[in-house]
Amino acid sequence: MTEPVPVRLSVRPHPRGAAGGAGGAASSAVMPLEGPLVDRYGRVHNDLRISVTDRCNLRCVYCMPEEGLSFLPQRDLLTFEEIVRLARVARGLGITAVRLTGGEPLVRKGLADLVGGLAELGFDDLAMTTNGTELAPVASKLAAAGLRRVNISCDSLDPERFAAIRRRGDLTVVLQAMDAAEAAGLTPLKVNVVLLRGQNDDEILDFAAFARRTGRIVRFIEFMPLDAEGKWERAQLVPGREVFDRIAAVWPLVALSQSSGSAPAERFVFADGEGEIGLISSVTEPFCGTCDRLRLTADGGLRNCLFSDDERTVRDLLRHGGTDAEVARHFRESVWAKFPGHGINEPGFLSPARSMSMIGG
């Protein structure tokens, strides 16, 4: 069991280098053609997020407009065979963890077949983020195919408020999905909560109590400028430090010694041992300096940061006879081009052209 250490929420430096803020300087060396996927700042990348679709059956207020968003045609999406091939190349480059995302990944039919193909490649971790609406009927099948665990999004424990934030969906169905995931062994189960000032931040203690009661890890996520409508405002986000203070005032928290490093969440256990929470403070306390993630969009774009518009396609390379060596070079070039930080707190920051549902979380 991990030993807790009694420290407060830590501030992780924002490594913007010469562009602003603290951080190391870029290496002047040329891009390595062998060894791990490393960028100019020495960060080794071993985590790949794979979006399987840009479609979703919900319309969450912090992600998608209620109407009018166009989606990729089916022919533009990577096939499962193409995804597995890309994952195989990534595995050879040192990628050890894969997470399936969307949109909502479970709106794409036959996802268990993809999971099976990825599981055969031997990744240390194979997980999925889902809104839970379609999970319960297929949880056991996904687990049997090789999925290790799931994160389930749930932004309110009140049915009416849940429906208002999600614009569609049923809280009861999502709670049942959590039960089904645990029954199938897709654990540890993490519950993702995007906090919005004035909409659900009064449920912080309710979710903390939920974590204590159920043993599920509740992760509070700051609202990020990735909404399709472009209506993000800093006043809407609830800082992770505020979440910590509000919970700790009722139930003392103890930081886990594992809560540093490349993981996006700062992890805390309740001092009495009853449960765990996580804080993902991407805006107010960026963890760019330890980021080890690379993203593959549903239409085959490699992205080295959620907030960067630097994107290079591997789909077209695959469909025009590209070799695995050429694909590997695309991976390396994408990682090598990564900036020191996302720049949200820099003057003149512009949200990326693609929103979260089009990039993959």
C-alpha cells in the first residue's frame, strides 16, 4: 500500500522557458532517431491517448454546443486496423499506456474488437474514458477483451442538474454503469467531475462524501478553454486549491507520495483512510513540465498537446503506402516539436481550433 505523506497541495511549475515562467531551456541537439520518444526539453513520452470518434451522444455545456456541430464522415476516421497498426509502432517507440477516448468512444460500434487488438500488443495499461451512458451492457465484454479500467464522467449527483449540464442522458444510467464497471473488474474506477462556478461547485463536498462512501476515486477537473462554442471564461473555473481547501476543512486530506511525476492529477487520501480524491488543475497549476502524453485524433492527427494546433496526419501516410519507419518518424517529429508549456496563462493565448470532442481527452 502506498504510504501517504502529510503535505499540502503542491504547486507544479509552469515551464514556459523564454516564453515566460519557469522551466528548462530547449536542447540544441538534433531529433534522436532511436531510443524513447523524447522532446527538446527532455520529457520522455510513454502515454498515448487514442480518440476513436468525434461523435458523442451528450452535449455537455463545457464541451459541445447543443445543436449545429458537424462531425467527421466515416471514411475519414481511422479504421480499427489502422489504429492497431499505429499503436504497434508506438509500442515499439516506448509507449506503455493507451487510453481510448472520444467524443464518446462507446458510440463507435464494435469497440471490444479494437480493445482486443490493442490488448494483444502488451501495453502495461489499457484504459478508457467514457460518459457511461452505453457502458453497462458491454462492461464485461470490454474487460474480457483486455480493457483494464475506466474513467467515467459525472458532473452532478442531482438528476435534474446532471441533465442540465449534460443536456442529455440520465444520472441513474451512469451510476449503474459505475456498478457494472466494478462488477466487471474495470478498476480502480475513477469518476471525472468538471467543476463550473455557479453550476455544480456547491457539490464539491457531496462528491467528496461519494468518494468516501463508495471507494471510487473522484477527480475534480478545472474547466479548460476547449469548449466548441468558445465561451470559456476564467471566472467559470474552480481552482484545484479551492477544492482542496473546501474538502480539507471538513475531512483532512493527506497527499499521496505518488502524486508527483507525470500523472495529471494530484492525489489525496482522507486522513482517516476513507477514500481518495484527485485534483487536475491544468489551468491554475499546470503540470506541463512532466507531461508524457501524445494524442491521436479520430481522423489520424498526431497532437503533442491538447492546446496546440501543431498536428501532423498519419492517416494519409498509412493510406498511401507509408512504412512503419515513416510512421515512427512522424511520432518522433510530433514529440520533438512540443512546446515547453500550454500557454493558457500567457498574454495572447488562443484556444486551439479543434475543441475537446474533436481532439480526444
